[in-house]
Amino acid sequence: MTGRVAGKKVFITGAAGGLGSAMARALVADGAVVSLADINHVGVQDLAAELNTGFGEGRAFAFPLDVTKEDQWIYALEEADAAMGGISVLVNNAGISRGGDIEQLSLDDWRLVMSVNVDSVFLGTKHALRYMRQNQPGSIVNVSSIAGLIAAHNSPAYNASKAAVWLLSKGIALHCAKQGLDIRSNSIHPTFIDTPILDPLRQRFGKQEAEAKLARQIPLGRIGEPADVANLVVYLASDESRFMTGAELKLDGGISAM
């Protein structure tokens, strides 16, 4: 196998969703073995079956995982390590959003967003490094958002959580470097991507108008595709990015340039 990520053993959270499934397909197509983790266990089981049918048995494994639960992280990583024969790449992709400005947002929703978006990166990295030390070179890819770099008036929890992922990724990069580990950590920052996360807006305005509204905010004039994010994850998982760590990579169609 001569793919860009041949031999890489990748653990992906939120793998049943639009971005996670696109990442999984791209990684397997380029030679990786993947462990797909999601609170939607049926979803990742179906995806693993699809990938094993298309690329051969043993290319994908599925595990249930609530990313806010430390005991579930410990179990899923142990099982994934045994199934794949190691873990060399961690993709912290799971994330959620809750609406409401600073006066409307409930404390429960604030805590939920922080738990899913930030605690998951802390817990995943903390426990995955045990296995990644044995499978260097390694790469940690944390999915933040352009909303972690640019604020909005009505997204305090999402803004704050994704900003936390951004800076936590840098701290992880420095920790690994200080430890002398050949393990990198970077964050990626997409803007609006064509996934089910946009469905509430589509339902409110209709698909065409909703996507037009979003596209008008982007200098390139269009929303992104899941493949745009998946391609970047393949690059960061591969040894092509072996000198990149502590970086934030923007997939925002030029929004942050304005």
C-alpha cells in the first residue's frame, strides 16, 4: 500500500457525522486503518461496514463513545489500540453548538458545549498519548472552528469552547515537544461546511436561501465541502506535515482575511 497515510492508525471522534465520516473515508482511501468512535454507535458500525466492504476487512473498527465520559475514553482507546495494533493519530472531531446570546444561554447549555467541545480534547489527548508514545511519529488533529478565532454576538459558548480548543492544541504541541516526543498537535478552523449542522438554518429559510446567506459572508462566495476538511486531516495525519505543530489552519474561504 502506497497511500499518503499508509500504516497510520487513526482514532476519530464524532465519526458518524458529516465531517467525521468524510475524514474516515478519505483516510482509509489513502491507506490508514481507522477506529470510528461516536455516541451514535449504530452510525459508526454502519460506516465501518461500508469501509471494510469497500477497502477490505480490518480497515475500520467501530466503538461507542460519549466524549464527555472519562471511563468511556479509557475503554474505547484500549479497545482501539488492541484492534488496530496501536494508535498513531488522534482526531478530536466531536462537537456541538447551542444558540442564545450571553443573556439567553442557559448555564446547562454552556456546560454541555464546554464538556463536549473542550473536555473531550483534554480527555482524549490525556489518555491517547499513552498509546501514541508507542507508535511515533504521531499527530493530534483538533477540530476547532473559525468561530474560535472570530467572535459573534450570539454564540458565546461555541466561540469560547472553540477558542479553548485552539489554545489547548498549542499547549499540547509544546508538551509533546518538551517531552521529546515525535507527536504533533494542530488545530483546524473551518467556516460553514455543507453538513447536517446547517439543517436548522435550511429549515428556517429554505436550502437555497440559507446557503446563499452563508455564502455571502465568505469572500470565495461558497460554503465548504466535507472533503475540504477531510483533505486537510489527511495532510495533518501524514508525515508530509512532520514539521508542523502548534499551528492553526484556517479553512474559511477568506473570512479571517477581512
